[in-house]
Amino acid sequence: MEAPRRTLVVHGGAGDWSEELRAKAMAGIDRALDAGLAAFDGGPLEACLAAVRVLEDDPLFNAGIGATLNSEGFVEHDAAVMEGRDLRAGAVGAVRGIRHPVDLARAVMDDGRHVLLVGDGASRFAASAGVETADPAIFLVDRRRRQLDEWRRGDGDTVGAVAFEDGHLAAAVSTGGYTGKLPGRVGDSPIPGAGLYADDRLGAAVGTGTGELFIRLVLAKFAVEQMASVNAAEAATGAIDLLDRRLQGRGGIITVDREGRAGAAFNTGWMPWGDRTDATP
């Protein structure tokens, strides 16, 4: 079998997804995969960005439009991107009024002065970088208001993508955190090594789950380092096994290795995810 030249893996968040939402979630994953594959001519990072933007636009997922509300009833987004060639990364945390938070993370990376910007400083940087903003009210969808009223976790959390093309790897992630979080809380998603990691020598990974536990385990980097000796699927399983065994944590992860092989694992009720490969020159 010919090795893939391009691979894209996308997830829509590990959690306790209700049965009536699962078909809709997989339709969203398919749309994200379509968009990502169409953007591959710009490289693996562009493929990840295109896929994540689709999920940020879908109110079903906990990112962008569908993000969960914090304890004071408003949305704060986290997002990050990373390229495996030179280990460049950009991230934002606790930002408000950004139409596509993953684009702001990309702008931070391209600017090059910092890796992570948060809060008002990140929003001011968005204005200077020409990143699209939006009225924060557009993120207040009815389903998330009901969840805040009930003070429970959503159906899934975080969206992300990893991609491989001709030996190069990239990752992108976006999230609203979890329902009822404290204002200013930043999870694992915008922290390279915890919520995402990409290294051309090994592979790429993006996680979803209880962010504080992913930070404590530096779980995305753990998964990528495992790909020095095992394939992407085994690395994903090993990372979730560690999360469960060491901290009794719940979550999921997607991976792609330096050969373009895809992997995914989760220990929650469900995680919508999918992958596409392309071996054409």
C-alpha cells in the first residue's frame, strides 16, 4: 500500500455526546475534513486552520460560535497553532470578540515575538494584526445558555486538527473551555506540549478533555514523543492510558506520525473524529 502523501485528522471534542447529536457531529467533522483537504496546497498548517474554522463556525461544537459560557455568562476562547518544521507556535487565551480564535493564534505565531497572548492584550493585538473581530453577543447561543443554567459540562469540549504533508506536520486547536469556568481561566489548548504539539521528527497531536490534567502531564508532547518508537494509533492509546492511570482523567487525543499514519483514542462516552489521506503526487 502506498504511503500517504497527505493526512488530515480532525476531532470535535471528547465527552458524553447524546445519541441525537452524534450524526450531526460527524457531518460537521466531514465538512471540516473537506475544507482542510481543499486547503492543503498551502501546506499542512493551512489544512488544519481551514478544518478548525469550519468547526468554530458550527454551534454544535465547543469552539467559536458554539463555545461554552463561563461562570459570569460570557464566552472566552483559547486557541493555538504549531508547525513541526521549526517548532513555531502561536496561542491565545481568554480572548473575547474574536471571530475565529485560531486565526488570532496563527497571527501571534507569524508575528514571532511571543508564543502566548491572553485577555485584553491579545484582543488589542488582533486589531493591529487585522484579525476579524465580532460582537461577543454572537457567541451566546441558546444551548450554551441552558447549560450554564444547569451548570453542567457540555456534550464535548475543544476542536482540533493535525496534518501531515511530505514529511511536515502541523496542529491547530480551538475551545471555549468548559461551562462555568472562572473568568480568565486558560486551559491546556493554548499551551504547546499540553494541548497540542507538532515536531517533524516525530509527529503531531491535539488533545481534548480536562485541560488542567493535560497540563500537568504535558500530554500532547508525551504522545508525540511516543511516536519515536510506535505508530500514531499506539501513541494515542498510550497517552489516554497515561491520563487515566496517572490522574484518573477523561479525554481524547488525535495523532499523526511522520509516516502520515493517523491515530485517535478517548476514554469518554464518545468523540467525533475522522481522517483523510491522499497518496497522489
